[in-house]
Amino acid sequence: MSETPSRRGRRWRPGPTSTGADVALGVFLLMVLAVFFVYGEFGAAMEKWARSYDGLAGQEEIRRIRQQEANRIGYFMATTLGVAGLAVWARRRWTAGLMVVGMLLFVVLLGLMQHADR
């Protein structure tokens, strides 16, 4: 009698998926992140525009809003890296690659925001 050895102690990992499904998931996740990012940036821009008429007190509020924007980009970068880590664990290399590209875009945006503040 031949028995198959038990896989005791092995962690479950999903198997590899097709490239099309992998790319579609990565593009979908990038679009979801982009929608949330644009929504937050639009709200912050409208608030800065409204505060621009408040004189010195408004300028202080605008600085606070800019700091919140920079923090939000940091949170998006961390979220994108976390999703990329889950994609690597799930053996979805294209999704992970697209998440890394998305994170690099957030880094560029953060740099542009820092440059615009000066």
C-alpha cells in the first residue's frame, strides 16, 4: 500500500493564475487606489481654495491641509506596498508589479507636492 505523504505543517498558498486575470486584478486595484486618491485630493483642493480667502488664519489652515495631503500619500504608499506583498504571497506577479509601479507614482507625487510647497 502506497500512501501519499501528508502535508502537515505546510501553509496553504493559492496556485498560480493566468496572466490575463493577474493583469486585470492589478489594473482594477490601481484604479480603485486612484479613485480614492483623486477623491481625497479634490476635497483637499476645494478646502484650500475656500481657505485662501481667510487671510492669515486661512494660510495656517492651508499648511495643515497640505500636511494632511502628504500624510495621505504616505498611507496610500503603505497600502499599495501591503497589497503588493499580498499579491506576491498569492503568486500574482503582474499584480505585484503594478502595485509597485503605483507606489512609485505616489513617491513621484509626494516629491512634486514637496517641490510645489517651496
